[in-house]
Amino acid sequence: MLRKIKRVLVANRGEIAVRAIRAVRELGGESVAVFSEGDKNSIHKDLADFSVCIGPAPSSKSYLSIPSILSAIDLTNADAVYPGYGFLAENSHFASICERSNIKFIGPSSKTLSLTGDKAAARQAAIEAQVPIISGSPPVEDVKEALEFASKIGYPVLLKAAAGGGGRGMRVAHNEQEMVRLLPVAQREAEASFGDKRVYIEKYILNPKHIEIQILADEYGNVIYVSDRECSIQRRHQKLLEEAPSPFITEEVRKKMGEAAVRFAKHVGFTGAGTVEFLVDKDMNFYFIEMNGRIQVEHPVSEMITGVDLVSWQLRIADGQKLGIRQSDITVDGHAIEFRINVEDPETFAPSPGTITKLFLPGGYGVRVDTHIYQGYTIPPFYDSLIAKLIVWGKTREEAIERGKRALKEFIVEGVKTTIPFHLRTLEHPQFLSRKYDTSLVDKEFLKTR
Ligand code: ADP
């Protein structure tokens, strides 16, 4: 139960707003939903105890508008704010205003966020915490410096925005000519997307796996890892399906990665729920890529195999409570897979917003659906295309895959196109079944056939 926090304003929308409202209620708190004019038909505003309209549909004028969110907090007397993922979740400026205004930001301190949000600074922190990183440069000033550095580490290299996120602002250069051409493109894109044109260079790892570690840390120095997640099913560096535990790494590597993640989290003074992301090569060498100081879309797979309610712990930690679980209490039971159901064409991934004319959500043993959609709901075109997360659990990976197929087949969404057929194809793919897939699988195997 919450002791200090009474009323939480949920500064988000969609499934994660619903997820947070549920957790607040289960802990005896009150919730405030905020919604834009484009989200008047959203269910999260009906599920919360209170709701406030925060402005026009474009997120820059509503969910991303700090003055609007602060006014809503003031108006409703909320004493804490839950940012979810995206929008203001990793905005250190917003977190610092909350700190100064005596509003509890449910996440790490603004100081930690400004460090984890800057990939170049985070790489430096990883070195200090003795966590392996990919060879790379500090942010480069110009093409000359970039060429010099790339020739030292060898092509191909990846140009990455220091302030990057969501797979945006990344470019692969295979040789000098490409570097000359792509550096200004990457810098322009970084400036346009993040208001920060700093770009750095990293060795491009061929066909890596993306494996990440879930962290929970309280305000008293207790830090634990709550399972790893395999997120290598990606299209253009964006995750589509995640599973836990990773079917690839050994117990020994798993433990080493967990401990490295804890070291990093402690080093940056992290509190709350966060994720340390790694790339893993074929020989199971792992390299830090970044820490996300917030809840991740794919957190439910960790919850399903450990029984740890991560959002509930985020709230309790922010409430000043001690982490009541030790590392030795965390045990893994079975296997879980999450399918991101997006309103997108399953072949081309082009967005497909519209009205849901018929809906049936799958259920039964080992099936969880986190969603905000309902029959008759019109999906607004302004926000991301995630409409539901289907999470399945099985005693073994094979059982989870069979349950996943069953649940995907009974999931009825009519009126819009969704990624359900894509997931069914993934579950039949020999490389997926043999556990040997990496981040190149979707781009190589699924998109070439079009
Ligand atoms: P973002 O914050 O934009 O999501 P990340 O640093 O988390 O960016 O990387 C996203 C994805 O990009 C990774 O999961 C991986 O597929 C790919 N990636 C990132 N860095 C490298 C690298 N050095 N070599 C190969 N692939 C990479």
C-alpha cells in the first residue's frame, strides 16, 4: 500500500496509462488521467478517479507540454506524477521541475536522468563502472575527426545521436565515402529529432543480439536485477516481439550481465525501475549500449516469469519504501513472450489507424493482454501505433510458443490492419524456433520477400 503518495497523475496515454492506473488503485491510491483533445474517446480517462484535458491532439501541445502537465497536477492536487515511457519519461528538465516543486516524479532523479539520457555520457559511466562497451568515439566535431576515428576502429561503423532514442538518428557507414555523406545527415537528423546535433561513432557489430536486464533500485542503495529479456526481433532497430528469459545465453553469462547492470545502476545512482541494454555477439560477449531510466514496453515478460510487479514497485519505491526483495528471492519460472500488436500493415508496416469494428481479446490460462482498445474505438492518428500487448506464459519456451499461436489466432481485431499475421509468421520461422536469431532476422527474412 502507498503511505505518503495519495494521488498520482499519470502523464501518459494508451496501454501504459491503463497499466499505471491499475497499479495505483491496487496500492490504495487515487489516479488522475490526462488526455488530449485527440484522445476524448480514450478509456484511460474513464478508468482513472479523475481526468483532465491537457490540450490539442499534437503531443507537443499536450502530453509533451510541461506547463500543461504542471497545471493539471496543480488543478487536481496530485502529489506524484507517473511518466510511463516516451513523452516526458526521460526528460530531466521535467524531473527537476518536479523535484523543486515538491511533486514526486516516479522515476530516477533528474541528475541520473540527464546522465542516462546522454549516450556519450552513459558510455563514460559504463567505463567507470567496469562494464564492457563497444569501441567508439566521444561526439565528433567534423568529418575529418570522424574519418580518423573510423579508420582506427575499422568499418562498418554506426553513427549514433548522443541524445538518441527509439532507433532514430542511426546510420551505418561501410566506408569513407559513406562516412563523408552520412555524418552531416546524421547530425541534421539528430538536431531535428532531439534538438542536439552531437553524433558519435560506434563499431557496428554484425548480427548482434539485443539482450537487456531489468533493474529495480530503491532509495536506500538496494539494487537488484529482475530477469533478462531477449529483444532481437526488431524492424529497423525497433522491437516487435520480446521474450524472457533469453533463449540464447548461458546461466553464467546471464549472471555476469545481471551483475554488470547492477554495477552500472549503482554507479549512476539509479532509483526506480530501469533497463540496462546490451548487444551480445555470437561468442556471448556482451557490450553496454544504454540505460533506459523508465519502465519499458516489454516489462510484462519479466513480470510473468518472476512474479514481480514492476509498476507496483516503481510506485512503492517513489513512496519511499524499501525494496522488500533481495537478489536471492528472484527466481525464474517458465518462459514468456510479448507480441506488440500495432495498427500497421503486417507486410509493409505502414500505419493503419481507423475504427475497430469488431474486437475479441484472447484469454485463458497463461495469457495476458495489456491494452486500451475496445470495440467501436477510433484509433487517433497522432500517436504511436501500439494498440495492445499480448503476453503469453508457458512452463517451457515451446509451450509459450504454442500458447502464443493459439492466442494470436483467437485475437480478433476488425476494421484496421494489425501486426498479428507477422507474429504468427515469426513463431513458425526456423531460426526463431532454433533460438539462433539475431537483430537482422526481420529485415533479412521478412522484408526481402515483398
Ligand atoms: P535507441 O535508443 O535509439 O533505441 P539503441 O542504442 O538502444 O538505440 O539501439 C537500438 C538498436 O540498434 C539495438 O537493439 C541494435 O539492434 C542496434 N544497434 C545499436 N548499436 C549498435 C551497434 N554498435 N552495432 C550494431 N547494432 C547496433
